[in-house]
Amino acid sequence: MSKKKSPTLFEDSLAELEALVNQLEQGDISLEESLKSFERGVFLTRTCQQALQEAERKVQILLEKNGTQTLEPFTDE
């Protein structure tokens, strides 16, 4: 039996942001609604950026060995 993971704050925020972008691109909402959507989008973008920065910090901590970072370049093989 496989367990489905529940969406994270990042995934939820990104999905909502994508929906807002689609709504704004269609252009069938009022200026006031567009501004509210834009404001919400800015908030969601900041939320996603913070989540990504936190994930990056965790990765750096996990890769740290003996006080020295052992980062290796990413290769897509």
C-alpha cells in the first residue's frame, strides 16, 4: 500500500500562485480583484522563496562534514 504525502506549504502556495497567474492572464476580473490577486501573489511568492531558502540551508547543513562543506557540482547524467 503506497502512502500519498500531504502537500507542503510550499506546494500549496505554488499551486495557488499558479491559479492566480492563470486567472490574471485571462483578464476577466475587475481591477480591484486583480490588485487583490496580485497582492496575494506577492505574499505567496515570498512564502515560496522562504521555503526554498530553508531547504537550501538544510541541504548545506547535511552536506557539511568536519566543519567544511563538501559541495559537488550537479551533473545531470
